[in-house]
Amino acid sequence: MTQINVTLDSEILHGLFTSNGKDDAFAKLLESILNQVLNAQASEQLGADRYERSDERSGYRNGFRMRSMTTRVGTIELQVPRLRGGNFSTTLFNQYQRSEQALVLAMMEMVVNGVSTRKVSAITEELCGKEFSKSTVSELCKNLEPVVEEFRNRELTCNYPFVIVDALYTKVRENGRVRSKGLLSAIGVREDGRREILGLSVADSESETSWSEFFLSLKQRGLSGIDLVVSDNHGGLVNAIKKHFQGASWQRCQTHFSRNILDKTPKRLQPEIKQCLNEIYNAPKQEIAQSLRDEMLDTYSQAAPKAMETLEQGFDDIMAVMHLPKKYRKRLRTSNSIERLNQEIRRRERVIRIFPNEASLIRLIGALLMEQDEKWTTGKRYLDMEEYHQHRLAKNTTVAA
């Protein structure tokens, strides 16, 4: 059985993750793979590769003829080998029409998911009449790794006044065991108001050390100009933020904070406590928010003592966003933006359930984040930053005076 080693051009891979020309990229991907399959079949029938000296050779190549094929992803041009002293035979064209859709889905799965090598191998065997070995399919998947790594390690050339960080856990097979791994990620809002995926990393846990290593890598790539960092209240994460982003404010996610408060509140009081918290969050001024907090403490200290203790201790952290102009507070007072991104990751991750290794996890999630980053950086601005820049200028002028 001949093993077909499939290679992909980096330009094709780049096209798959840009909004313009994506259909052309899939057509080129399909064309490249099918031409390599035809070439491999010719080598098998001749008993030798191109320019190979071999006693088993049964004939010679005599160029090729072009054959156009219309597919659902566009028209592709195939180079059908000609053989001297014999006819080249392939079952690819006969089976193509009924298997084309399966092939396209397989190509997408190999490039974007890159994990279920058995499934991809089965589909390509049905299409081409030849079984692709597991190592061959894995090699195809690995062609995506340099593209993802380039994205993960690219230089960050802008200032990012607002940064939102979070983690989610997924299962990865490692050394014969299924382990829980933390996927650390960060998004930033640039000076021009557009969002950007800053980076991702895989760690064994959300420890201070893991987050510190992640933040250090972001700073080494150029992360700077941070004014506000938004996250939940995980101890290791908060300590790492304070260590690596000195001078920036930390905004504790108000959504997570509300859950913490309500978990410590008697069920009968939860609706009114939730309403009071929303009034605090939406207060137009810090002084008004403080007054509303004091009223809550006086009203519920006896009925919900643990909840009120949490409110008193966490108030300054959940209201850090108040130093910004009002128009920016709603979107930056929670980590909801990165939570929605995590939901998209979860939607794909649930299909896979257990990643075969850490590399496949990074490959899939990295590909998804690359696509999202493209949408964010070329699409509509997330925030109009003009008022923020004026606010910062006035603040700096006051301090200098």
C-alpha cells in the first residue's frame, strides 16, 4: 500500500483564514490535494517515483493532460498523468461526483479541525480507492501548525488600553490518560477601538505561575499601553494581573460577582438583591454607587450577612470601570465579550470531546481564533475611542499641573 504524503502551500492556508477569497482558497486546496493523489497513483502504477532509478520500473511518464472539473467550491484544473507504453488508470473521476461533498468536508475537517484522523482516512479511501495512513493524515494536519504558531507569536504593534482575559477547561489525552487542561486567552481593544485576539496558551491549571508566564509572553511580544484589565476573581489570575500590569486598574467582572453574591443570599431575597446590584452597576457616578451600596448593607446585613460581606469587600474592584467615561462602562464592566468567544470554542470542542494531544487542541482553537481575529480587525469598530483619548489627555494634563 503506497503512502501518499500530502503537502500544502502556505499561501493556500493563509487564504482559508481571510474573509476575502476563502472560496478560491478551498478550490486551490482541493486542486492541490487531488493532483498529488494523481501523481502518487502514477508512481504506484509505474513502480517508481518521478526521476527515480528502479529495477521495478514498468514504464515512464510522458507528461500530462489538463482536465477541468467543476465542483461546489469552484472549477479546478487537474494534471492527469500520461504514461509511455501504457494507460494511466484511476478511479478518482468515477467516484468523484458521488463523493465530492464528502471530500470537501474532509478537507475542511483536516485543515480546520485536524483531529479525527481515522474519519478523514476513511473518507479519502472511499473517494480515491486508496487508504491514507494515519501518519499521512496527521502530517496534513501538521501543515496548519506553522500558520497557527505564527499567529500566536506575532508582534503586537499597537497600544491596548483595555484587555479582557479568561480561561476554559477542556480534556486532552496525555501519556495514555485523559487530563483537564486550561486554555488561557486574552483579547484587547486597540487604540482605534477594534478588538484583537492577543494570544492563547495551554496550561495544567489557572495558577499564578501559569498566568504569569502567559502575560510575560504577551509583554515580550509588545503588549503595552494597558489602562484596564477585566477578568473574574480567580486568585492566581488576579495576583498575576497585579504583578505584570502595575499601574493598570483591575475590573472584576460584575456578572461573576453577582453570581457570587446571589449564591450567598437566601433564595427569597435573591430577586431584590439582584435588582439592587443592577442599580449600583448602572449608577452614573461613583458617589451614587457608594450611597446605594451603603443602603444595601444597612438593609440586608442581618438577612444576608455573607452576601453583604462579599459586597463590602469587593465593591472597589467591581466599580473600577467608573474612572472611564460613561459610554465605555457597559462593555468593559464584565468579561462577557470573551465569554461569548469561549462559547464558540465550546461549540466545536463538544464535538471532539477529548483532544488526542495538546498540539491538536492548539491547532483547532488557534484556527478558530485566527478567523475571529480577522473578522474583528477588519470589521466594525467595537468602541469609538475619541472620547476616551480626550479623557486620558485631560487626566494627564491635570496630573502634570
